[in-house]
Amino acid sequence: MSKAMLEIRDLHAYYGKSHVLHGVDLTVAEGEIVSLLGRNGVGRSTTVKATMGQVQATGSIKFKGEEIIGEKAFQIAYRGLGYVPENRDIFPTLTVEQNLILGEKKGKKSRWSLDDMYQLFPRLKERQNTAAGVLSGGEQQMLTLCRTLMGDPDLIMIDEPTEGLAPKIVDLVADYLKTLKERGISVLLVEQKLAIALEISQRVYVMGHGSIVFEGTPDDLRANAAVRREWLEV
């Protein structure tokens, strides 16, 4: 495996007195796409939120070899860790282009330009002067994915990017993820759609009850009917 970009060890996370994560271990290497799978409510989103400094947590989270647990979200983002939340968090009164420009990291030349974003999702080019709040759900998802990229992250964590999207938009999102891999960006993907996760990932983790219950390649998971039946299938 390549050098580790993100190393999570013995991660516990809490919402108040509720103990949600129970000793999660997870690694993402340079240039690797890793999917975190599992049913709703098992702790997948909490894992990425804890990594981003948004949830009370203990244990160890190292990004590019440096401990980041306890840092604030903006400090973690500035280190080069991008995060696309499930609820998208666009600025509704600003235009598409203004949202994208807000994503830029000041004082650093990015590998990505506005033109790159418009090539990835031509629909955003058509809507560049439109207020983001009137975009469709699929267009808002494209905007959120691209705004995060404008900050030039080395690793991007993406929470349920295809949730509620039409099949055509889902295919666009899958292409976007492949583009990230081609550009050498590491990805930690939280995804419900097993087919996409297995197609684009080098490795997968399955989560159940706040712990990792399986780690392996997509082929390992395809071959393990017992794990899929117990932890993934509805």
C-alpha cells in the first residue's frame, strides 16, 4: 500500500452522553478511494464528522502523519482535508460562481480552476450566475462537490453524494469520483449504493453498531455473502 494519508485508530465519538463510535480503525492511502459502507444509523457519518472536528471524540486521527484530533474544523480543512456533508451546505443567496470562489484556499495556488469545475459538470457553467438556492438537488450536489475541490484538498471525505439523485446525476457523480482518483486525490466515501462503491473503490470497510465489522477489497466483499446479508442488505 502507498503511504497513509489518513489513519484513524481506536476512535470513539459521543453526542452528549450517547456513545456512538466504539474503537474505529480505518486507513486511507495516498491516491486511494476507500468506501465506508453500512446501514443508516451505524456511525458512518459520525466517523467523517469526528475526523473533521465536528463531533466530540477520543482516540487518534492522523492526517499526513500529524495528529489532528482536537483541532477545529477550519484548521483541519486548511491542512488539506476536504469534506462534502450530506446536507450540502451551499450558500443559497450567492450565485453558483460565488459559491465556488468561496471554496478557494487563500494564499495557495490550487490544482483546480473554475474551468475545471465547469468541465466536470457543464450544467454548473450554464447556471454560473444563478442563485444556488434555486438549483435542483442534483445541481446543488454538483456545486458542493466542486466547491470543496476549489480548496485543493489532498483527501476528500464525501458523505452520501448520490442520496436522492436521479440515475443520470448518479453517473455524473461516479465520473467525478474517478476524476479525483486520476488526479491523485484520496477519497473516503460514505455511500449507500453498493454498486458504485464496489466499482470505484480499492478497499471497503463495513460498519455495524459503531464498529468496523469488515475490511477488504470489493472482490472480497462480493465473495462474502454472510457479511452483506448481516450488515448491508435491507
